[in-house]
Amino acid sequence: MISVLSSALWNASNPTFTSRLSSRPRFGGTVVVFAVLATAFGSRLHAGEMKASLDCVAEPRLLDSRFSRYGFTPTRTIARENRHVRFKLPPLKDVGQTGIYSYFAMAGDFEVEGSFDLLTLTEPTKGYGASVGIALDTEGPAGQLQFARGQRVKEFPSYLITRAIPKDKEMTYDTQRFAAKAKSGKFVLKRQNADLTILVSEGKDDMTELAKIPFTTATVRKIRLFADTGGSPTSLDGRIGNLKVRAEEITGGIATRDVAFNWLGWLSTILFFAACVGVAYYFYWKRTSERDE
């Protein structure tokens, strides 16, 4: 960005460059600088290097210290087993989603990898299906995305990708289903700009791309690891583990990216309107000069 700005400023002040504007208002060079500044500052909002990391394989206790539990009697139904979080949900009607959620947020591009084990699952008889999985929640207008290995009522075992977006004070859900063979495997959720790529592997197979879907560039406020019986009186025993997170920024507070977006957005808007005024002034001056001649 510095090199772009330096080039723009040099051109604006260079006699060769400005000689073509010598009979015109000097404001033209300023317009060029304004336009380049807006572009350069806007580029700060693009993807960057994923320098922050959180490795729950190397430090399994992070699953305790950086996460909190929620759901149905979580102290009894959730247990950490070394690098895994194990969920044991009873065959009751109103159990609901149960899991752990992160105290940290992720901003920018990120990559989340982990493993799943569906140890025991009684086939659900009603509801939206039973599963174990991971959710990425923006806690805002962009909603959330869930990836899970599960079983829906009278359907084949599947991977479930659910996009949930708030609308009119309610959540709208759109779920894609992909056939699953194994009850154990690995997953990677990788965001680049606004797209999210989901990769899976079963057994010793290599990672393969399951889907690439539009997501959001918004900060993910919470990661959730969960088990869900989906409203069916179904017993479920499963694990999510080997969690590794890499991102442009991992923070327990407001992401620097979000703070930067606020002031850069205003600055870019001001520079854009200044450039528009400059262009309008230039054409007005040109038209007036031609009329005088």
C-alpha cells in the first residue's frame, strides 16, 4: 500500500505529469491522489495472512479454558476426553442442542479443522434429525453456518450443511445434505473472503471438497461444538475433537478488523465524494474555458 501511495503522490507532484494540467486547475492532481488513497485504504479490508492460531491438539485444556458449556444439563452430558469433547444425550423429548461455545472470535480469513465420531445414534423418529457438529456464528445479520454428521428421519446417513439467517425476528434455515459412509472422520472449514469451503475425509481417505458456499466476511463471534437430537427422543453418543484454528485474527474482544472497517469506511466515503466533486469541478472549468474562448 505504501508503494502505491508513494507512486501516486510522486506522479501528482511530478512536473512531467502535471504539465498536462498546467493550463488547468491543480485540483486534478489532488483528485488522482484522493482516488488512489480510497483504493489503497479499501485494500486493507481484503484478505490477509492467517497469523493467529489456537491448537487444542497441542493444548487440550484450551477446550476448557477458552470454551463454555450450554444446553441440557451440560455438566452431566458433556465431558472433555483429552483432545475431544464427548456428548451423551438421553432419549428424551426436549433435550435440545447441547455443546460448548468459544470465548473468542475470528476475523478475516480462517481455517478450522477437527474430527468427528458418531459413536451411538438411535435413528430419529421425528424432528429435523440428530447430529454432532460445529457451528460458526456471527451473532448478527449474517447469521450462522453449521456443519454436522447426522441422520435425518427416514433418510440416508449424511453430512448436513445448514445456513441460518435471521429474518423478521426469526431464523430461516436452509440445509444441504450429502451422503456419508463413515461414522468417524475429519473436517476442514476454510473461509477465503466471503466464501466457505468445506472438506471432509472418512477413515484414511484424503480430504475432499464437499461444498463451497457463499458465507460472509463478517467476524465469527462464536464457534460451537455441539450434539443435537433434533427434537426426537433419541439417544446420542458422539465426539468432536482435534480442533485447530488459524485466522487473520483471534480475539476475546472486538476485532481490530471491525474497528478498522468503521473508520476506513468513513474515510473511503469522504475521499470518494471529494473525488466526485473534483471531477465535476474539472468538467465545469473545462466547459467554462471553452465558452470563454
